[in-house]
Amino acid sequence: NRGDRLRVYHMLHHLRDHAEVELVSLVHDDEEASHVDEVKAFVTRVHALRVGRIRSGVNAALALTSRTPLTHALLDAPGMSATLRHIVDTNPPDVVFAYGSGMARFAMEPPLDAFPLVLDFVDVDSRKWRDMAAASSAPKSWIYRREAHTLGAFEARAAERAMTSLVVNAREADNAHALAASANVRVLSNGVELDRLRPTGPPADAPRVVFCGVMSYEPNAEGMTWFVEKVWPLVRAARPDATLAVVGPDPSPAFRSLCNSDRSITVAGRVPDVRDWLWGAAVGIAPLHVARGVQNKALEAIAAGLPIVITEAVAGGLPPDAAYASFVANTPERFANHVLDLLARSPAERRTIAQSAELSGLAWSRTLQPLWPIIESAARRSKLVHTTHALASTRARYGSV
């Protein structure tokens, strides 16, 4: 139900056809924990460990007095070390696959540090924190700048340690190489669930604008606050019949309060399925001013038949074909003008614009094809290391001839 989870969900589905996968995952609340049984359907074994809110807060406070990234202090759970030790003792892996720099810490420490590592950065988080520091005021800017520095230093070490480091696009590959010039970095693009998102009916006629995204993610919340405060009044002044739907879990009380005064805005929060909201809209938006990696929300809106208005930060991470359905603006006036222009077009014209983006190459089955050869190469390295250790042990025992 969010971009990073979408990527790993499809990765796990892809790997189940090739390997025995033992998944160790952190969960933060009952809602996340409720999905463990679903994951068991396509993973060999699952270990879900609960992140405690109080423990995380204490860890974060202690981390601020050290060189530990807050990312690592917050992504931890009781029993993690014991769980990993049990796995290594009972069913040692051929390859450790770490998803994100937060989980890479465990791959860099005993007992997993003895095994070949494949690391999926997705996007380089330290660069995101640097961008957020530049866009924030104190004290947030200090915290974000510190995180950019401490996490960046770790990411550099992790990239050098990993046999292969994965990122979602060329922009993130450049960021990874800036941290670790000699690292083996590969681009593994995100995909889109084209068949699932493809509209089943005619395009919507109602002048509804839609945004889909996790609203507890700060760049989403800040981008939508900017849109509601600066852009939406301009749209409504020209199109009093226009409505806005903000779809995604965990909108803050402050954002809800901002929107409650305007009856044209619906804050839907968490929904079972975003497709009905996308199919019932005329225009998609992604007004993020800090955006790393690929914004799946933009690709999904296009795949659902919507033209989309985005910022330059979002456009920089999208594949070139998505540009045919995207309209880019950074100022409130230009953003509003693009939205109004699209609302003025017929539903059929809007659908045609969206369909002009050729996304067939972004089916997950195609974008993930390089994943297994990368894992398999690491597995061969694992067997070579084990064989070498066995030979060394034999020589130590019997002496050289």
C-alpha cells in the first residue's frame, strides 16, 4: 500500500519461483501485523518482529548523542539478534538480501555479515534527508542534516560491502556512486500493475482531482499542504465545481483541519482499494517538492487512465515514456493552470493523453527479470567461499603436500 512495500512485494513474488525465501520483517502496529498471514502464502518462512514505540523513542534519543543514524535507532525490535542467530544456526542462507538502508544494518553485523550481500537501496535515503534539510527550518533542518551525514556514511560502507547494490533509476545510481565510487550499482526499475490498474469503464466526467499517497510521509504531507493552500484556491476560483480527493493513510490532524474548512476537499484516509478513486477522477496530481527514486503514485495514476500534474522533483525520477502523460510545474500559478487546462478537456481527451504514455515495458514481470541472475551470482559466490573455507580447513588439519 505504498511505494517501497509495493516493490518488495513484487520482488518476493518473483523470487518464490527460484529460491527458498526466509523473510524477517519489522511491523509497527496491528494493521501491519494483520498482513503476516498473507505474506506466508508466497514466502517460505516469515518472522515478524514488533517495533515498540517507547523503545524506539529511547533509542532515537540515545542515537542523537552518538554517530548512529536515527533510521537504525527507529528500525529495531527486541529479539532481532536472536531470530537472525537462530536462522543462521538452523538453516544458513546462501545470500542475504537487505531491503533498504535501514535493514542493511543487520546484514552488516554478526551473524549475517559472513554471507554474500545483495542490497536494494531503492533510493539513496541520505540524499532525501539532505534535500529535506534544505527545505526545512530549525530544529528539523539540523536533525535531517545530521541524518544525511550519519546515514550517508553507513550507506557508503554498505554499498562497498554488497556484491550488488540496487537502485530504481539512473538518478539514484549517480547518488550511490557519489557515496561509493567503486560500488557495483545496478538499476532495477520499478514496475506497474498494468492489468490491475487498467480502467474497466469509460473515463470519469466529474471534475475531480486526486492525490494518492501515504500522508504520514513528510514530503507527501508538505506537498499536499502546499497544494491545498497555494494551488487549490486558484483552481476553485476558475472552476467552482472542481473537487479534490486526498487518498492515503494517516493524514495528520493539522492537515485534516486545513481541509475541513473547504467542502470541495475529501480527505479519504486509508481505503481498501485506490482504483475506484483513480477511475472516478479526471486529473491526478503529485505536488512533491522533495522526491527521491520513482514516485509510484504518478505511474499508477497514468496506468489508471489519468493525465497527471507533477513537480520537477517528481518528473526527474520518472521513466521517459511517462512524460507524455505528465505536466510539470513548480509554482502555484503554473500548477493550477495545468490542472485547469486538463479539467477543460473532454474525458476522452484526458484518457487519450494518459494512454499516450507507453508503459508496457514497466510490467513488473519485465522490470524484475534481472533480479534472479543477480541473486544467483551472489549464491555462486557463497558456494565458492564455503568451498574455499573447507579447503583451508583441510590444509590446516593435514598440512600441505
